[in-house]
Amino acid sequence: MKDKIIEILNDIDDSVDYEEEKSLIGDHILDSLSIINLVGELEDEFDISIGPEEMTKKNFDSADGILAMVKRLSEEQ
């Protein structure tokens, strides 16, 4: 699952080491347009729905945060 998330992130910007980067939002690596694209890709790939309440720095600041959110939403839905 994490490999697929990294692949999706690399499709958005392949100049970032997503395994190591822990501040995608804080360092402005992901902007609002990137996050919109990312959400669409995650929803399609993992058959989940990411609501506005999920749009937090904690959920999108790292690949691990995204993975945790996707796993949680997959279990809930």
C-alpha cells in the first residue's frame, strides 16, 4: 500500500524523497492543487472517500501520514 502511495506522489512530483520527507505541507512541497490531485488518485486507487474533515496537516505532511489515513479510511468504509 505504501509503495502505491509513493508511486502516486512521484507522479505529482518525482523530485522529492517521499520515504524521508516529513514536512510535505510545512515545507510547501505539496500545494493545494497537488493535494486535490492526490486526493482524487487516492480515492480511485484505494476505493475510499476522503472528506473535508480529513484535510489536515497530520494526514498529508508525510507518506506515513497519508498511509495511516488511507488504512483508517479503508477499515471504516
